[in-house]
Amino acid sequence: MGLGVLAAFKCNCSSPWMYLRLTKLISHRPKFLLHLRSSTVCLETKLFISHCYQNVRSQCFRSFSNKSPSLQDHGVEQKIDLIRNIGIIAHIDAGKTTTTERMLYYSGFSRTMGEVHEGDTIMDYMPQERERGITITSAAITFPWKGYKINLIDTPGHVDFTIEVERSLRVLDGAVAILDASAGVEAQTLTVWSQANHYDLPRIVYINKMDKLSARFNASVESIKTKLHVNPLILQLPVGQGKSFKGVVDLITLEKCLWDIKNPHIDDGSVFKKLKLSSAVDGSFWEDASCRREQLINHLADLDDVLAEKILQDETTTHLKDDDLYAAVRRVTYSQSGVPVLCGSSYHNIAVQFLLDAINAYLPSPLDRKYEFLKYYGESLCCLVFKIVHDKQKGPLSFVRVYSGKVEQGQKIYNVNRSQTEKLARMYCPYADDFREVKSAHSGSIVVLTGLKNAVTGDTLVASHHQVDVIAEQKLLEEEESAVSIGIQVPDPVFFCSIEAPSLAYEKQLEYALQCLQKEDPTFKVHLDSDSGQTVVSGMGELHLEVIKDRIKTEYGVEAFLGPLQVSYRETANNSHQETVELNKVLGGTKHFVKITLAIKPALGEGKVSKVQVVPDKNNELGKIRLDYLKAVNNGVEQSISCGPLIGFPVIDIHIALHCLEVGPRTSLAMISAAASQCIHSILKNAGTQLLEPVMKLEVVTDENHLSQILADLSQRRSQIQEIQFRQENRIVTAITPLAELKKYSTDLRTVTSGTATFSMEFHCYQQMSSYDQQKAIEEITGFVQF
């Protein structure tokens, strides 16, 4: 049938009959597309084939997800212990999206395996992702596996989109860290692992790409020990390595699982052989596996008291059951004293099913996670908005994690951060870029809400304002908002540039696009430069701003122009200083009086200024300061340090102390803020400020032939070489380099190494600049020489 259709297709590719015939054929035999793509047909035919396939695939995916009984009828909404909220985290190009696509296929959620290089994955649905072959935005999806409901979020691996990892991990209960077997722990692996540490998430490590020629399982495990500083629990051993990799050995059951990837009828990896290891058949391999199993048991006994006690009672390990070891691994994973390690090859469909089993067995359910803030709520509603997406038909979509209580369609919800009540319109369960409507959601769920027009990323949603009042009355915390708000940490942008519309006719469209994108991406900032009158946008890197520009064009129809890329510096105080400011004005017939004394002192390495420190003594009454007065002071200070006196960059690395505050009767809070702002501005001007520049931790992978050229180039970029490691025939150069020296570095590196080297980088810190470099930076930004 396939050849007949292909022959007719070559004759008349625009026939409606052909469209229907091809639609039916692809829906029943998706692999037939590969035959069509590999055939010699004209460009018009190939475009038509792709169009048909995308339509059919979309229909199959939607109809399947909507009719799946295991998602709608098996009632996991009431069984919270059967829910797993997990994320996929890794360095770029470690195989996150490919692994996720296999999970969806084996769970029965999708009928075909999406491929990143084909641009047809479910999770990478944005045009920018499919064009570049990388994940840009985190995508949430829900699917079943052996009676469990898995809410999975696939996160980007590129440093420019680190906020996607941050906000995803904030709402998850566990994570799967994927490593490239040929590289082990890499630069961005350290970053995402540190983010997971911040949220205290139990993790599983999956060593992917065991089929690569340079794959090294033992070296990857060793990198987990030395770089991540954790105890790896090796649960599987690879059978073969590189091109000979064909399966894994389960060290708990001592079973060997083998795949026949050469057989075209079972190349999807769903069929494999499971054989019990024996000394007669497997010889030395059985001895090695038995020895590794004994090491695993001893390691578990060191980390788990329950298993250790059982071994001491029995005085042997031979009577241990597999369930005893499963339970011990689960407890160790929950306590984060150890990390289970599995291996496989997602691209070649080997061992992904066992990773799904491990997620069910070892990662916690929402009931197993203890969140400190939940003690304030009990059974009341508490949700966190962790992502906003604008949909042309549905409007703003708010991705929400429900921590406690129950949320229903049409319910009124109070936004703690915005101090307002909004009514929900509809509620959906997310499937990447598709959604299935649901009526309600319980604690532990991840859902999408519509109708919340003012919500932004990081907002906390509760049932009513009364909840906030109750917590405030109980004096659980000093401030009402912080008592109930969960929040998300947002890194500061490091690059900025001007943006302009192509003409006056597009200015409103551009303004609307920037407003929407700001709500979606907290690391994307927009402000109006008062001196030049230009609109300035800030982001995490060149790729980040390039994607933003592309999205403005494709989603909002505006061909915006970006100015030259500039580095976002910071300012800090040179010296400690204290001043007193007094405001005494009559406005609208009301006298306003404020007298405030503030002091600052340098604190290098402290980062952002969090809050003003109150210093009470016998000469002031700051021990009884009103909370609204203190909030007004903080607002004024925050406004002042957002624009430093040197060239207008935010001020960091200082401590601010409040020594005196006198407020007259009927004085407005705005006047208190104004006094605090004037006081800080005067202090910074008199204390003197200097620039701090962002520096990056750079990792360059090259061969021996180009090592000297790369080191010479880095020395010209004011780099500090940290170390040079050996990875088989490659050399890994780690350096600390100012971000200003890394503009267009990817192009320069390709030129120096003829395209053979790769690099990755992550933000390291802000550091002081020499007077020469500071003068050069000021001249570049302002266009004027400072004397």
C-alpha cells in the first residue's frame, strides 16, 4: 500500500484524495513518513508531506491524550502518594528532550517518538526550539506509568535560560539529572545541581549516551563523587560500552536486560530480554556484578540505619530480599545521603523504562515532601504561579503548583503579591503546548489556570484575604506578605541593549509584546532610559535576547531592531558613610515631617541589598517602629540603589542600617520613602562608588592541537586559568573571564580552532575593576571620556 500511495503521490501531490489517503496511512503507520522523506521527490512534495504529518501527528496526539483512560479515570487525583512531580535537568545536549520523548512513548501517551534533529518533538514545540535544536522554555506534561501519575517538566540546559530551571525546580518534588556518558559532570550540570540543592530536592542520576564511542561509565560515576560531592548508589551496570552497548544489569535483582537494536521490528526498544545472571553462563561478568551488589549493600548499610540493623540481626546479607534493598534506596534518596545511578541510551531506546520505574520507586510523592510554609495553611488553599504563557485564544495561562487545599473552576482566588482577588475562568491539565480541561485540582497537582490577568511568575495564590489576615494576626512573621508568599529567586540580567520598532505604526504592538514577554520571563527586563528616551531591554545573554527578538517577530508581527549589546555592570560604595536628611514640607494644607539617619558600609560578595537593618538603641525608638514605616523606608532605599550615582547601574555589596527615624503626625508614607531615597543617594555620592563587572566561569573543550591558541586567546581576554583537565584525547580548560571580553566568543573560537572546539559558561560573580578597565567601560557605555 505504501509504494502505491507514493507512486500516486509523485503524480499529483495536491489531490484531496491523496491528502486523505496519506492522512490515514500515517495515522496507522507513522514510520511510513521516513520512507516518504527518503524518497526522491520534489521540494513541493516534501513540504506537503511535512504539512500532512504535522497535522496528523497533532490530531493523533490530541485524540490519544484526551481519550486516555489512565489519565482521567484511574483517580490518581485523590491518591496523592501515586503522584510524582519531577523535572529533567542537565547540561546542554545531554539528551533531556530525547529521554522525555521516550518516556511519553513507552507510557503510551504518544504513538511516535519525536526526534530533536527532526524538529517533531512534543516537548520542544516553539519554532525557535525546533530551528535551533535546543530547549528554550520549560514544558510541562502529565502521563501515566504503571498506575502512577507523573507530572514532568523538561528544562533547558543553556545558561541563558537558567530561570526556566529555577522556577521549575521550585515547584517539583524530585529531579532526574542526566549526564553524557562521554563527558560526565559538566559546567551547567554543576549549576542545575546547585539549584536543586537550594530547594532540597531528592535526585536520580541517569548516565545517558552509553552507545557513544567515548562513553565511560566508571569515569562518569567518579565525576559524580568528585564534582557533585555526593554518594552515588550504582544500581545498574552497562552491558557493553560504545557501539557494543546493548543493555544493563540490575544489581538488586542480578538480572541482565538485553535489547536487539539491529532487529527493525522491535527497534523502538519496547521489547527486550530479561535473563537471570548465573556463574555458569556469565562467568567473570557474574562475579563482577555479584561483587558490585555486595558493595552496594554495604554502602546502603552505611547510609541507612534500618538496613544496617537488619543485617546485624541476621548477621549476613544473603537473606536480604529485593524489597529490603528497594526500601533502603528509597530512604537514602529521600534523605539525600545518596543518589541512585542508572545508565542507558535514550536515542537507541535502551533502558528508559527502568528510569521510569526508578522515578516511581525512589522519588518522593507530594506527601513525602515537607514544606515549612505549609504549616500556616493546614487544609486551606495555597498555590504558586511558576510560569506565565500568553495564548492568543485563551489569554494569559498561569502554570500553578497546588501545595495544599483544592482549587475549582470559577473560584475566586486572592493574589497575595498583587493584593487583589481574581476569578478563575477555566482550568487545564498541561500537555506541552496542548491542554485538557479539568474541573478541579487537589494538592500535589500542576495545572494551568486562565482568567488571572494580573498574576506574574512567583505570585502566591490563596483562597481569600481572610487567610492572610489570620496569619498576620497570629504574628507568624513580621510582614504579612512574607508570611504567606512563597516566591522564586530570579537572577539579574547581565546584558542589555536598546530596542526600536520599525516605524511609529508598530510602537504600540512592540510595547504590548514587551509587556507580555516580561510577564512570561522574569529575567527579561524593560525600562525607558530617561536620558536618551530609548527603550532598553536586558537579558541573560546573547542567545536570550536573540530569541526574544525572534519571538517578537513570529508571535507579534513586529520586526524590531536591537542596538549594540552592552554588559550590565553594578556599582558599589568605596567607603562607609552616614548621613541625616530632614524633610519638612506642607503639601495640600498638610504638614509632612521626616527626619531619617541611614548608614552604609561596603560588603563585597554580599550581592543584592535585601533589607535595611534596624539598629535600636536608647536614643531612638526603633525597637517599636511601625511596620508600614519600615516598609516605606525599604521602598525608598530600593528605589535609590536601583540607579547608582556613577553611570546609573544598580548598587550591590553594601549593608544599610537605619539609626534614626522621626515622623510627624499625618505624614504620608510616600514622604518617608522620598526621605530615605534622598538620604541613600547623598550617602553614595559622598562615599564614592566604583564599577563591578560580571565574570563568568568558562569551560572550553578542545583537542591538544589547538590548546596553545586557546590559552593565548584567553590571556588577551583578562582570563584567570583555573585548571586544565584531560578527557581522553580532549583538553578541558576552565577559566574565570569577564563577560565584557566574551562578546562574540563563539565566532572567535570557531575561527581559532576551525570549528573543532566547544564552550559553555555560567555566571560566577561580580568583581572589582581596575581604574583603567572602569574608565574604558564608562567611555564605551556613555560615549564620553570621564576626567
